[in-house]
Amino acid sequence: MSSIVETRQTAREEAATSALAANRAAGRKVAVAESCTGGMVSAALTDIAGSSDVFSAGFITYSGDAKKRQLDVSGEILETFGEVSLATAWAMAAGVLANSDADVAVAITGIAGPGGGSEKKPVGQVVFARALRGQDPDDYFTQRVQFDSKDRAAIRHAATLFALDLLQPARDSLRPSEDIELPA
């Protein structure tokens, strides 16, 4: 295994272990909806033995149709804002709560590349949403992140770590946020 792969695996394992432990201590269940990460967040969580008491569900909704069918994202949102948008990520997170017993939900949708980007939505743009059960939906955290890379694996890895961090109970006070740029 190459050192970059080992380093990434270790980082995912540490982030997942921490997220699971913190939510276990808080007595909470978590669930995720993934598009561009294709199950990497779910895999990181379920790679940890004993995760079943915290991890409730993972939805891999790569296509718009899957987002509609599995997470109840409206066709109007997808048509108006596109699959990679704050509105879609918000609706995905809401759909996770509606379709699971999770207390906290994180959604990820983006453009991992190397193709598929545009001037308005370049490769590396990933949109996140985080929702807590019982929280006012207007207060769900949403954020558009531009990862500074064109490397698909680097973008997906960085998005996975960002999502695992969002699962932390310490992030409960986050509210909708400005766009940011991060290295991948």
C-alpha cells in the first residue's frame, strides 16, 4: 500500500472513531447521504467494530433519481438548483432524518472530477448539509466548499473527512455558512 493511501486510511479511521465515540457518549445515532463520496463516509464508520450502536443508515444517492426516490428530494429543487447545490444538500439531510432513526444527519453532494465541472460549479466543489432531529429546518447547517484540487481521490478523501467532522456533537451549534476554500 502506498504511503498516501495509508495516510488517508489512518485519517479516515481516526475521524470515524472519534465521531462514533462522541455520538455514543451523547446517546445519539447518525446517518449520512452521500453522492460524490459514493459510500466512503459510511465505509469509514462501519470499518470500526461496534459502530452499529451509533451508525443507523447510509444512503448512496449518486443520481438525481436516487435522491428523489430514497431521500424525497423534490424534482423542483433538482431542476431549479441542480444536484450540486445548497438546496439539494439541505433536502438530502432532511430526507435522511425522515427516512431513518438518526439524531444527526450529514449530506454530501459535489463534483469530484476529473470531468463534470463547469465555470459555476468547478471540479472540487462539494456541498454539505447537517441536520439535527428536532432542529428548525431553517437552521440546518449548509456549506459550499471548494476543495483546491483536481485529483478525484484527494477531493473525495477531503470531503469524507469534512463530513466525519460534521457528525461530531461539538458541531451542533453550526448554522448555514459562507462558502469556503480548502486544500484537498
